[in-house]
Amino acid sequence: MMSEARIALVTGGSRGIGHATCVALAAQGATVAVHYRSQASAASATAAAIHAAGGQAVAFQADLSERSGADDLIAAVLARFRRIDILVNNAAEMTDASVEAMTDEQWEQTLTLNLSAVFRCCRACLPSMKTHQWGRIINVTSQAAFTGSANHAHYAASKAGLAGFSYSLAKEVGAFGITVNLVAPGRILTDMLQERMTGREEEWIKQTPLRRFGQPHEVGDVIAFLASDKASYITGATIHVNGGMLMT
């Protein structure tokens, strides 16, 4: 459990890893702001599951692909809870296109949501964290940032960019009691994975030493640990959750 009540914001919190993270943070005692873009019913279900378990959660809508989306989201959460202690930047998208066929719009849209929105959410949260001299920022990257992924160069580039951003931010804000870390999931059983694994399930499992796909809660539990007081001396780190498929 957390040593005191914390307010956590999880972007893309309605499904998959985001949902599992919201549940894990609530189980540690955090009040959770569940962000969603269009999946209102899923976000409400996440909040309801947390309430049913005795926790506190509220759903917040925002389109982080819009320039004002991050500031509007943070302002809404602060208006409700007056502080944000934990920020989990999980919202992302993955589309398919080779570099040769990729349009400027596809490239820019992916970088806007997966990288620029993370910058904007962090920038908007920092004043609250600095005021309270405590904060946890966890950015969700991807194994693709380290291995590459054919037909997903825009996705891999956006996720790789999170590393340089996160390591730099960790150095800027460490003196204020704020830690910044990355979690890099491998092949986790989410909607995104299931959409792409048809006909490749056996191949992908053979590539993984643990011989199975990961579950969303196995990533959410790592994020919750990094958000806890137990991780107070971890910053500028990347934690891989991939069943051994990538070892660093």
C-alpha cells in the first residue's frame, strides 16, 4: 500500500494495459483518474470495477491527439482532485504502413499521440508534483523501440523517442522528489496484439523463452510498483516485461 493517499492519472486507462494499471494502482490505495478518448463505456466499467473492490476512480475524456487535449485533461483532473501525484502515459496507437507507403499524416498522427502528448501531459503535471515535492511518471514504451518492427517504423520511432525524453526529464526533476521511468511491454494479450497475431501465434510463442504471451496485469503490476514508495530510488530506468524475448 502507498504511505498516503495518492492521485493517479492513467492515459488510455479504459482497456488492456491501461485498465490493468488502473486496477493495480487502486489496489495500492490510489484514487485513479481513468482517461479515455472514445471508449466511454469501457472507462466507466474500469471505474466501476475499482469501486466494487472498495477503491476510488473517475473517468475523464480527452483527445490527446489534439494540441489542447493534454492541458484540458490535466486541468479537469486538478479541478476534481487538486493534485496529481502519479502520471502513467499509456495512451498510444499502432497503425500499419511501410516507410515507402507511409503518408505524412500517418507519421505525424502517430508521433503526436505516442510522443508529443506524453510531453504535454508531463509538462502540465509537473507544477503540481513540484509543489508537493513528490511525483511518479511512468511512460509506457514498447519492445519495438529496441528491436524495430516492419511496417511500424512510425510506432517504433515514437516509442524510442520516449527514452530520450524520459531520461532527460528524470535529470531535470529528480531534485524535486519526482522519478521518471519507462516500462517496455513485449507481446501482451491486448486488443492490439490479437488484431495482428492471426496465423503467427505459434511462431511468436516460440520466440519467447517463457513460451506464452504476457497478461495485461503483469505490466500493470510493474507500473504500480514503480509508482509506489518502494521504488523511491529508481529513476531513469527501463523495465522490460516481455517473457525474455528481449534481454538487455
